[in-house]
Amino acid sequence: MSNTTRTHRVKRTLLIAAAIASMSAAGVTEAEGQEGSPARDASPFGAFAGALVGGTAGAIGGALIGAGGDCYEICDGLQWGFLVGEALGAALGAHAFNRGRGNLGVTMLASGGVAAAGLAVQASMGGEGWVLLGSAVAQVVAVTAAQVKTSPFVSVTPMVQPSADGIKAGLSVRW
């Protein structure tokens, strides 16, 4: 099999995997919002934005730390710092922007698993950079889905209402 054929097969496989992951992530929030099923106390947009912001900040910070002072070109330390920082940053960012509602351990496992799969595919392809870009996109989708899926069904919200007798306080519990 030629390298071009193998490259096209891997690209097609990654696109199919990303499409399936995005459909399953969308299905998590849509199915739970239907009549008769409880809604999760999650912020899908917040988890997605947090994965983007955290992943970007982690990648830049990891690359700077990994590069050290004597790396003037692309070196191994810079690449590893970038990958590790992006994986950790995406998971931590999604968890923080989801207001700490999801399971951080599951999110870290999802992020690390997608990063490891991306590295394995890249190594088998001979170090092509587009594989890591596809891996980063799949990582954001997986981390967002993990945060939303592991968010609790219960929400407790404090309430404060002014009245003629003074201020009344209470809790609103959503099951």
C-alpha cells in the first residue's frame, strides 16, 4: 500500500471518529433535555470554551517550559511540553469553565487517551503534523463530552429575596 493511500485512510478514519464523537457529545445534552428526563447541571458551552482556552494556554506554557533556554528550533522538549501542556490544560480548563461540576479524573483520562492515540497515529504516519491537529480537535470534543456526561443531575442554588419583613434566604434544589 502506498503512503498516499495510507494517509488518506488515516485522515478518513480520524474524520469519522471526530464526527462520531461530536454527535455523541451533542446527543448527551439533547437527550437529557427532553420531556421526562432529568437535565444535567452542566455547561456544555463553558466546558467547550474551557477546553479551548485551557488547551491553548497549556500548549504555550508547556512549549515554553519544555524548550528551556537552548532550544532555537523545534526540539523534543518543546514538542513534549506542548503535548503534555495541551492535554492537561484542556482537561483543567474544561473542568474550571464547567464550574467544577464534572469528574476531573475522567476528563483527564479522556484527554490523555486522545493525546496518546494521536501520538500513536502520528508515529505510524512518519511524524506528519496534521495528525496532531486532528488529535487536538478530537481532544476538545472528548473533554467537553466527558465534562458534560459526568456532571451531576442535582443542582443546589442559593436564593435571596427582599421582602417587607426583611431579606428571606433559602436554597433551590433541582433534582
